[in-house]
Amino acid sequence: MSQYQPKNPTRKQRVSPEYYGVPQNNVVDLRQIAAAQEQAATPEPAKVSKRLLRKEARLLAKKEKLQKKEEARQRIEKLKKENLLKKEKNKKQKPLKKTKEKKSSQRLDPAMAGKPKLAPVGIFSWSNLAKSITPFVIIGLILILPFSSSAFYSKLTNIKGQIIDLSQNALTSLKDGGSKAVSMDFEGANQDFGESVQQFQEAQVQLNTINGALLEVAKLLPIAGDELSSAENILIAGENLAGAAQDLTTAFETFNNLDIENEDFDEIGITNFLVFGHSSLKPAATKIQLARLAMDEVNLDVIPEDYKDNIQLAQEQLPALENNLNQILSLSETLLTILGHESPKRYLLLFQNNREIRPTGGFIGSLALIDIDKGKVKQIEVPGGGVYDVSGNLKVDLTAPQPLHLVNPKWELQDANWWLDFPASAEKIQWFYEKSGGPSVDGIITLTPDVIEEMLKITGPIEMEEYNTVVDADNFYDIVQVEAEKKYDETQESKKIIGDLAPKLLDKIFSLESGELGNIIFMLNNSLQEKDILLYFNDKFLEKEIQDLGWGGEIKDTPQDYLSVVNTNIAGGKTDAVMEEVIEHDAEIKSDGSIVDTVEITRTHKGEETDEFTNVKNIDFLRLYVPQGSEIISAEGLSIIDKDLFLDPAEDSAYDEDLKNISGNIIVEESSGVRINNEFGKTVFGGWLEIEPGQSKTVKFSYRLPFKLNTADILNKYDSYSVYFQKQPGSFDSLIISNLTTADNFEQVWQYPTDFDGDFSSILNVDRFYGVVLRHK
């Protein structure tokens, strides 16, 4: 079974916005951190509501435990009689347990401890999901019962050995169950997890055999009380973790046994299995929450040193595990809506060619109309002539945005993705599609050629007999994009090959083995995170969920500095795949708190003389989105294009109201060529940049930000600076370099990332962020 590798094998797997350097809510107020810096040594008092919640969880766990008390007591009596036999049996089995066990170094990595992770989209990858058992195994292994002897409680001392034996047996069962789950032995795993639950319950019953009054009094004493409470909570956590693992194993076993090629599967529908998965995960999520609440009550000060680090690691990782499962539950509900569980859906799928970059990903050359019902694709319609088959039927005449007049003064469907904000562009695309005779749709899905290439790496080659060719990851673009434009123009169906390829690709995907299907899902998640796939839905609640997941392509609302560099290829050929881009951002905080940003963008044309498609001039309409109200100081290096090259619109052409309302008035500085306007809560600086093959050019913008840092407030000496770099969809991994300098009257007291020292650099394959808290002297 091969493991999917992202398009750049050197990249780490990215599953969390915070791992990218982006807070999950995308909006940060660093001022709130400042006061906490001087109070870091003072523990924050516990919130009453949280304590009540934990108490309620403990009572719930105890109630369930007491219901099984009688049965557990009987098992204990039997266990006592068989104790020697069990110990002997364990000794005999020990050598067998020295076989290789899979470990998850990622889960144990201290650097990742406590960081919330985005729920993997691969929830329905059967073999990959089986590995999700690993966190339960890891946390189970570190729940070693840390009792210290106490002369106060002779009864506790007498049964301590029995409790430890039970706990260690429970951990052994939990560990064995995890190993079996990873190796797909779900029946054996389920049995082991069940035994683990039983043994944790028996250990709790033993603890409760201490006289109730004596136990409650002991809990009030400083040391022994904490030991007893911590022991009890560790047992509760262990029981719930084992129970959650048992729930998940049952669900995984069901999914693993699915035969997606079976006719019964088609009749039932994919989404009904998602419903089952959701209902199976819900009780597991509840048990994980109870385990986390119980572990929160464990006092690390009374834990023996040998176990303290592991218990602390469990306390740190359980919230991430709980968050993971909750996000999976939320995602499954979103998928049910998208896949048409309640009612059929119709989507417009757009292929955006990022070799000819446009604001939301690339030039719209091809499209498809997809009908989906209960997760099954019912119909795919692909116009043989691509987008021009549709735009040729446009019944209205609108004047295109002025830069597009270089190729076409009439605004049509293929140029409708004019704005960086994908929801706005998607709505305009729908408008043009319907005005061109297309039916109404429920949403827009876009993808770049990179997505298909990554799929073909997993599915392998696809034979296209009618074209006498085989399509694979290496030749897909050349055959489908380049050859379509050259060879098949004679038939007026240049994009027909895409329509013929689509069903074959889908058939190949759904015939993959479960592990490979998981790789497809993992790849799709990467493509969504890197904005090679964008989603827009007319259902506002669903659209909000998509934006919360980071898949909506909307312009981010940020409290302070912001930068997005947007390239628009207009009459520049298919050259953007050979353009290298370096963005240098310098922010200077002056003594009065004002901030001046300088941005230099260097683009290098790597087109080859022998390639007729890349050996042409790259013509780029460049836009910088910056905080609204920023004042331009200077703009250097922009190209000036002869006005006579721009085409005039028809006399009866109308000016679009959406364009007027969104982009507003545009001011052009004739000397520098810079265009200035406001849209989507940002100020936009735009201009032209022409680059011949083998050439490199740099443009430079300097501007003053519309806000200042606080320098006058004597009572509050703290303020913050943060900057958000938003990636253009479809762009080819630009390099972002940022430097922050401050006047001498500012001192940096906190930073994110933690190693930030004024210099920041990264590949802009996803959105990036950094921030600091400053104290003025």
C-alpha cells in the first residue's frame, strides 16, 4: 500500500492552521496578552463554572460506575481466586509482547503538545482511520496509577497492590487493543478494549471499598486527599478512554467491511454510511470529554517523578484529541449537506488554469455541471468547447474591468473571477452563467490542474482509447490543456477530452483499495488548505461552515497589518508556472507609534526558448491588498502600457453595478502608473508589470499604515503589532520575507511564533501570520 506524498515531498504534513502560523480564528488581539506577561507567575484562579462542569462529569461517571458495582464485585472475587493464574499467564505471554509495536512519534512530540489540530478530512479512510486509535493507546500507556503509601490509611495500603495490578492489566489490554486495531484486527481489538474498560471499573470498585466516610475525610487532607482524588480521576480517565476506543473500533470495523463496488452500497448511498459514522463517533467524543475533565482534576504535585511527565503529556494532549473528534463530527455534518443527503445538489465545477493566473486561481477555460444525490454523482455535463460554449450565449453587454480591455472590453464568464474575494467572484460567475443560458446551481467548486495531477499520482495512468493516449500525472497538463488547444480545435470541441476523462477518473478513484482512497482524501485536504480547491455555496449556513474551515477563499478580516499580492495574467500566455516570485515586506515602527511598510516584489521569468507556450512575455496586472486607509508614499518599477493597446467597449455597453459598488472609484497616478481604490475592507495598489523570458524585475511600494501604536498611555504601556499574509489561490509557492524594526523606545516582550526575532521567512503555500507584544519605555 503506497502512502500519498504531497506535490512537494519536502513539505511536512499540515493538519492545523496554527501549524501554518495562522490562529484558527484568523483574528487576534495581542493587547490582551500584555497584562498576562507580568502575572505569569501567579496561577489563574479556577473558574466556578468549569469546576461545576467537572464535578457534574465526575458525578455522571460515578453514577454509571455504581450501576455496575455488584457485577464488578463478583468479578473481583473471581479475580482474587484466579490472581495467581493470571500472573503466571502474563509471565508466559510477556515474550510475545516484545514484537514490534507501532509508535506515533508525532503524537508524542513535545513540540506539538497542547496545539489543537485540524480534524483530518480522511475520516472515512478505513485503514488511515484505524490509526486514529493510536492516541488512545499512547494516552492509555501513560496512565500508570501513581499511589504513594500512607500510614494514615492502612486499608488503602492493603488494597493498593490489587488496584495497581488491575490498572496495569487494563493498560496492557488497552495497548494490545490499539496494536490489533492498527493491524485491522477489529474483533480482537474490540475484545481487548472491553476488557480494559472492565478492569478500570474493577480498580475503581476496589478504591471505593474503603469506608466511604474515611475516604471523604481523607480527601479533605492536603496530601493524601489529593492522592486519592488524583488516583480516582486517572481511573475514570482510563475507563473512558478505553470505552471511546471500543466505540471507534466498532465503527471502523463496519466501515472497513464496506464494499463500495457492491450494488447494495449504491442503493444505500454513501451519505447513509456517513450518518452511521457520525452516530458512532458521538458517544466516543462524549467519553473523551469525560476523560479530559477527569485528567484536568489530577494534581501533578502529588504524582511521583517517574510518571509526572507522562501524566502532564496526557493532560496536554487530551484537549487536542477532544478537539479533533469534535471537528470530525462537525465536518461530517457539513459533508452530508454538500453531498446531497437530504436533497439532490447541482454544482458548477470550474477548471482554473493557474499557468495563466487570475485572482481566484487561474483562467476559467473549462467547466462542468455536476448533479449529485446522496453522495453519488448522477450526471456530469462538460461543454466540448469549454467556457466559450457558454459565454457565447451571453444576452447582456457589460463593460469589463479596465485592465481586461487589453484583450476583451466585454465582460464575460471566462473573466468573471476578477476579485481576490472568492465569494464575490463566485456570485459573479453564477450571474454570468445564468445570463448565458445556464441553469441555477447550488454552489461553485473550482480546482487547478495541480489537483488532477495529484490524483493521478495515486490512481495511476488512465487509458483514453478514443484519443489513442494514456493520461498520467506527468503528461496530464500537456495533453489536456496544451494539446486540447492545439489538436482538437479542428472539431470545435477542444475541451471534450476533459469530459471524457472525468468519469474514468472517478471510476478509478472509487475502485481504489481503502488505503489508497484515504490517500485521495488526504490529498484533497492538502489542496483545500493550499487553495488549489475553493468552495462556495448559496446556503449561507453551509458557506459559513466552509469559511470556518478555511476553504472559502474569502478575504480575511484582520485587526492590524495585512498583505496579499495578487497577480492577474492578461495576454501573458501560459507563463505563470515558470515565474518565480519573492515578496519582501519591511515594517518600521517609528518612535511616535506610526508604521511604514515597504514591499518589494521581484518576479523572474524562467521560460525556455524551446517552449512555445512559456517563451512569451508575461504581462501581469499586479495588485497589493493592504489595510484600508493606508497612504501611498511611493511606487517604483511599474510598467506603463501604451493606452492605444486597450480596446474600446461597444457604445451600448453598460457599466456593471457590482463592479461599481465593490471597486468604487479608482485613482490613477500617471507618473508612477499606480492605481488606488478600496474594496472588501482593504486599500488596493495596482499596476502593470511586463517581463520578457530570462528577465527579472522588481517593483517597490512604500505606504503608511492607518493606525498607530500606543505611546502616550502611562497606565497601559503595552501594545501589539501583527501582520497576516494571505496567499493568492493557485499561486506557485511565492517566498515571503518580512522584517520588523522598532524605534528604541519600544521593547519586544512576547512574540508568535515563539522564535520570532524580527525576521520572518516562509513559502507562501498557505496563509502566514506573525505578531509581537511591545512595551514602550
